[in-house]
Amino acid sequence: MKGETRESAPSVPPRGLSPLGALLRRHDRDRYQTALFAPAERREALFALYAFNYEIARVRESVTETMLGQIRLQWWREVVEAAYAGDASRPHEVAAPLSAAIREFGLSRAPFERLIDARERDLDDAPPATMAALEDYAEATSASLICLALEILGVRDAAATEDAHPAGDTTETAAVHIGIAYALTGLLRAMPFHARAGRSYIPAELAARTGLDPRDYAAGRGSDALRAAAAEIATEAAGHLAAARRHRAEVPRAALPALLPAIVAERALTRLRRADWNPFDPRVAAPDAGLSWHLLLAHLSRRF
């Protein structure tokens, strides 16, 4: 199939990295490692896409006022609009290569809009009301990104639609489930950071049902209630991974680099379980030293 990689370990020496690759290697190592399994001619476009995601994901932490965050996200909306209008890209280390990737690979516009809109929700410190609301957020921030990555990889049947949960045995269905699972596990891994910042992504309904004390959460204490809430979120993530894997037979080989975040999520859930579902246990957020080898094994065995 066109765009397939060879059955060997990816190799991009750090000294040969582009600026975007170096940025991702520093700030989003999970996606950086998965992108290395993409064909060389498509790798820089993935770097641009993931760097764009990094830029909009960090808006909440980089501003002191909601309005400033909205202005910054609007700037990125205009970057995307200009790319589709064929206008000159803005002088920015990420904006220019992103615009080039959009044009070269004919990327769908709707997922970009969902990504930016979802990041605007980050500017509100209120937690999601329900688990369904949290999953919607996870789909918008993560599954949309995977669908765009699939387009870069030439898997055009995965072009994102307006339906957040598409029906049918398709690669896009697997992408949506993996995106949600990866985002949920990422939020669990980031819980210590969010707690220190006074933010929570634990659904309000779940916090109330488990009896979570906000003081325990803010202090980073792994209470019984917190572990119960984390275990429920983890169970939802595991369910999405299982649902994605039911579609393995329909997934083309070329799609694998975009779907490898499933391996990252699975290993993060394993660490959380071993920590008795305590997201504040240092082992949960610790770097995964064996991840590269597990990604390689998944790639060679054509699984996710």
C-alpha cells in the first residue's frame, strides 16, 4: 500500500531533527515517538500538525486572562482560515509548516475547527458536568487530531465528519475510540499538574457520587474517593480501547502511526492500576522507559 513504512525501527537522529521535530521531542514526546513510524515524506507534516496541537493546548497555561486566551485561539483560527483561502501564511515556526501541510495533503477543515473550539473550553475552570461531557471533550481534542493524522498518512476513508461517533466498521471509528482513550488517560496522568493549577477534569457528577473532597484533590491526596473516580475514568478509557481494537481487521497498515497512541494509553492505564488507581502516585506520571520498544513491537506486528 502506498505510504507504508518498512518493517524496521524508525531512525531520526536528534541532530538531524527539524525545529518542529525538536519541539515535539521536548514537549510532546508521546506523539513525537509515534510520528517516527510514519513514512519520511509524511513525517514533517505530522510534526506540523502535532506542533499546532501543542500550541493550542498550552494556551490556557500561557495566559493570565480568559480574553487573552480567546485572542490567541482566534489567531490560530485565522491561520487555518488563511491556509484554506490560499493566503500567505503568518511568520511563525508552526503556522507556516502547518499551512503547507494543509495544502499539500488537502486536510479537512472541520477537525481544525473542533480542535480550537474545544481548547476554548479550557479557559473555563469549571469541570465537565458529566462523564459524557468529558468524553465529548476528549473526542474533540484528541480524536479530531488522529483523524487529521490519518489524512496525512493517506487514509482518506478516515476523513473526519461532523458526527463525533461515526457508525460502521471503519478506521475512523477506531480513531475516535483511540482518541478518547488517549485523552482520558492523559488527563489522569496530568491530574497532579491540574490540581496544583486549581483545575479539575473530574466530572462534577462523578465527584459528587464518589464523595470527593475538593481539599483532598487540591492537596494531591490519594483518597478513596479520588481513587474511585480515577478508576471509573480509567474504565471508560479501557472500554474505548477495546472498542477500537474490535476494528483491527478493517484498519489499513498505513494508518498505524496515527493509531499508536493506543499503546501509550494502555501502558498508562497499567501503571495507574498498579498504583491502586491513585493519579497522584509518582509512578503514574513518570516517563515510560519501555515505550519506544513497545511501539516498535506494535508496529512490526501491525497492531495498536
